[in-house]
Amino acid sequence: MLTDLGPRICIMGPSNSGKSTLAVAIGRARGLTAVHLDQLYHLPGTDWQPRPRSEFVALHDDAIRAERWVMDGNYSQCLPQRLARATGFILLETSTALSLWRYVRRCWFETGRLGALDGGQDSVKWVMLRHIAVTSPRNRQRYQTMFDELALPKVRLATRRELARFYAHEGLQRP
């Protein structure tokens, strides 16, 4: 199944659904560079301060020109060109409650998180809580419609159990 997705894989899904962890696992198993869009979008060493839009788009477009990558993140402003280069797509799902719990857990208890900003520190923010609780549920239908219409080889992992089976079936190791 994973080999069907080719050498340029997009991973999308709600915040805290495991996109970065899966990207690193796939990257290690397939020899693909894991690209975390959060790290391209935000300035390193900050508390998640966005880069200027033109700088982010330039970094994004440079990353997708590579021949081999697995890229996690949504950032719909650059989605058309990303999907045009992608050879495969993975959509992760997770409940809003689980996303909220994972967000708070990572902010308060985790260090060295995959996909974190270099030199940055996660902290609980009202804007992120609102994004997870209000914006992400609205995006679910949009992502599902996009998934259904994609002509790329694709995988939808809608539950933690499906994700665990995918890891096991593909011989992926959680970093």
C-alpha cells in the first residue's frame, strides 16, 4: 500500500492527528525527506510566529521541487501546487476531543516533539484551542471531499486503530 503512494507523499489531517510522526516514520522507511510545513510556515526560535507569506510560499515551492519527500501539514494556500507534484496522499482523522487532549499534552509535557520549531517552545494558546475546536471540524468535510475527488493513490486512516494497523502492515516504526 505505501509503495503505491510513490516518492512524494502529502499527509493532511486535523491538528495533533499524528501527521509529523507518520511523516518521519515513512521518511525513514522509504528514504524520503520528511518536510514539516509548520517549520516552513513559522519562524524558528519563536512562539509560532508566522513568516511573511511570500517567504513561506518560496520555501514550500522549493521543497516540493525535490524528487523525494513526505510532507505533513495542511496550509491550503499552497495545496494546489503541492498536490500537482505529489504522487500519493494520506488523510488522517482524529476526534476533536483527542486533538485537544494531544495539543495540551504536547504543550505541557512533551519536549523534542517531531515537527516542533527549532528553538521554539509549545504553549497552550487560545487561538490554537479555537482552531482545533471550531475550525478543524469545519475542515473535515472539505478534506473528505478533496480526498474523494483526488486522482492520486491515496489512503484514509480514520481511527487510531486504522493508523496502528497501517504502521504494523507497512513495518513502520514510531520515532
